[in-house]
Amino acid sequence: MDLRILERRVRVLSIARGGLWLYMHPLLKMLLLPQRSRCKFFSLTETPEDYTVILDEEGFKELPPSEFLQVVDSTWLVLNVLSNGSSSANIQPIGVTKIAKSVIAPLAEHNVSVLMLSTYQTDFILVREKDLPVVIHTLEGEFDIYKEVNGEPVPANCDDTSNGFLKPKQAVNSTVHPVQSPQNRFCILSVAPDSLPAIATILIDVLFYSHSSPKETVSSSQDLNSITFFAFSLIEGYISIVMDAETKKKFPSDLLLTSSSGELWRMVRIGGQPLGFDECGIVAQIAEPLANADISAYYISTFNFDHALVSQPCHSEIQDLQGGKPMHTK
């Protein structure tokens, strides 16, 4: 298999709910008028705590600094696994569990922190730009690795970027984070880009106006009846949306592209307190057991917490995800 390093560097940030008004214009332009924006990698995820935005540097330039904006210091690079040399955007998603042992676990073992962004089309792995030498050195035995340069794939060579320094291999992180599972059932779907105008007002209402008051941060000790979660991605011209089944009813069904089975997904929310960005092995903690059980999953990292989505029929099989400790479920 091939591993592609996307050309565009991305930033990861949080917009406080109370300051969302300040960013409505640039967000709506990137969300609904991509032809008027130079941003080509855009992801917006609403959670109870905030709005997480992952976007390329061109999009980042359009967001004014303010007290409502928190930005991770690091610049991130985006990795994408390709099967048989074909673009992942043209094939079915491989799921984070399919790359758990070949990508996620090896990077955790070599002290590389990752973020995950699963979409309807594919899975993106985000690594800090400064960690690229370690990433290439770790994965070059398993993959043919290419960097995009002016839109063209160029073989990536570890010697070109390492300057002789590599992080030492370490034991896999042993911190076990609490997990919770809300009752919501989620849908993972897409829409054709030319259908965006037809659902624009619904998208705006769902993302920005359906919840008038800020959410309280979810306590790690309480069970969740439901959770506010809506993820929209527009990456390289492909749209991906994750929303709960009740929210889906607001959209015209004939414009939504879903899998033929129309399956629903349950969420596993990782972290009792904000996870931060330096700890290694968080994604592996969830992805590896799922891979061992051959359970497919989508995985979306946000500014504070991580979220795995597993097919509803498999939800009962993951009660022992964390070494025999049951999740907080309803």
C-alpha cells in the first residue's frame, strides 16, 4: 500500500461557543462557498464544549485572532493510506481499525502523537510536521511513502528530513482514559458538492442555531443520554457529514448519500478531561482492540476529546475495550 503525505499543512483550533458570531462569515464561506475560498482542507465539528476546526493554512488566514480562538501551536501534516495506488476518495472507507496495526500502533510506539479524522470517503492521520522524520522512518518498511509537491507524488526519503535525529522508541502509553457511550445513533454520509445550495439553510440552522445556549462540559462520572455532535468536512472536493439519526430527519433524504445498508453507528467518547495533544497512544488504545476483534470504526479527534464510531450491531462487543473495564453506557 501507499502512504500519501498531503501537500497542505493544517492547523487545529477551537472556537468558543460564545465567540462563534465573530467567525460566522469565514466559516460560512468555507462551508458553503468553497469556490470563493482558497481553503481546500476544511473540517468543522460541533461538540458540547466548542467547535473544533481543522483547516489548511490558507483557511487559517481567514480567521481573525481573538480571545474566543484557541490554536494548537504545532503545524500538522496529513497522511492518507491508499490501496493499490488508487485514491482513497474513490473507494470505500478502510476504517481506522484497518490501519491500527500498520500505522497507528507503530507511531505510538515511536512516541508520535496523532489526531484522526475519519470521513465518509477515507481516513486522515494528522502528525506534527516536526515528527515527519520519525513517521517516515517508522512506516517506510510497510508503505511506499509519497509527498505531494505541486500536486504530484514524489517519493519521500527519511534521509531528506531527519538530519540524523530520530526519536527513540518507547513503550506504548499505558494511561487508560475513561470512555462513555451516549444513546444517540449516528449516520455517516455524504452529499454531492452541487447539492450544497439545496441544504445550505438546514446546515446553518443545525450547526449554528439549533442550540442557543452553551453546553456544559460533560462530566466523566455521568452517563450520557445523548450528545451534541455534528461533523462536516470538505476536503479536496469531497463532503462528509456525521450527525445523529434525529438530525438527519431535517435533511431531504434524496440528497444524502449513504451506504447501501444505511447502518447506524454508536459513539464511544474518549476522555474524562481534555486530552491535550502531547500524549501518545490514545487512538491506539481504542483502535487496536477494535482491530483485534475485526470491528470497523470511524474516529474523529476534536480539540478536547476523541470520538470513535462503531457499527450499532458491534456496540455490545466493545464492553471490554479497556482491559475488562466496562464503559459508561446506557
